[in-house]
Amino acid sequence: MLNKDKKEQEKKLIAIMIDMYRSFEGREMSDDELDELFLYASKRIETCIYRRNDEKKPFCNVCPVHCYKSDMREKIRKVMRYAGPRLLFKRPILSLKHLFKTIYAKKHPPKPPGRFN
């Protein structure tokens, strides 16, 4: 149950960031590309190998296993580069939680799941 809530929180964060990027007039992606990116990111969150064994899942930017295709990884980076700093002003609590979890994960990197050891 708790694991499902974390999935939903991650999807919500991605959706908020993509919507923020969608409102950016200088964006480089169409609405269709952003919709595809959200569906792709949601699928990656659902199928994350860290979730299989109820291990503590890191945020993707500090994960030792890169499951995004390189083109999608670049697209999500663009979205996060734009939305990340702005998130602090639009959603400060959500932003600070994400920031602290990321800092913690960088100081205590996760071990790769079983099949990658």
C-alpha cells in the first residue's frame, strides 16, 4: 500500500513538472511529445526494478540503473531543468521533500538490485 502511494507521488511530481514545462513558451517539445513522455515516465515508475523486491527506490537522477532510453532521458532532463527551480515557488513543500530525498540518496547511494550485483 505504501509503495503504491510512493508511485502515485512520483507520477504526480512528473505530471506537475511536465505541465510546468508545457506552459513554457520557449519549449522544444510538442504537446504530443510531452504526453508521450508522461506515459513513458509513468511506465518506468511502475516497472522499476527497485519496486519488485520492495527495496528503497531512489529518484531516477541518482539511480545506478538507467532504465530510460537515451532520447527519453534527454527529454525528461529538459523538463526537469526547466521545472525544477520553478517548482520551489509553485509547490514549495513538494519541492523541498524531493530536494532532501535527493540529497540523502546522493550521500547514501542505493545498491543495485539483486540481478545487478
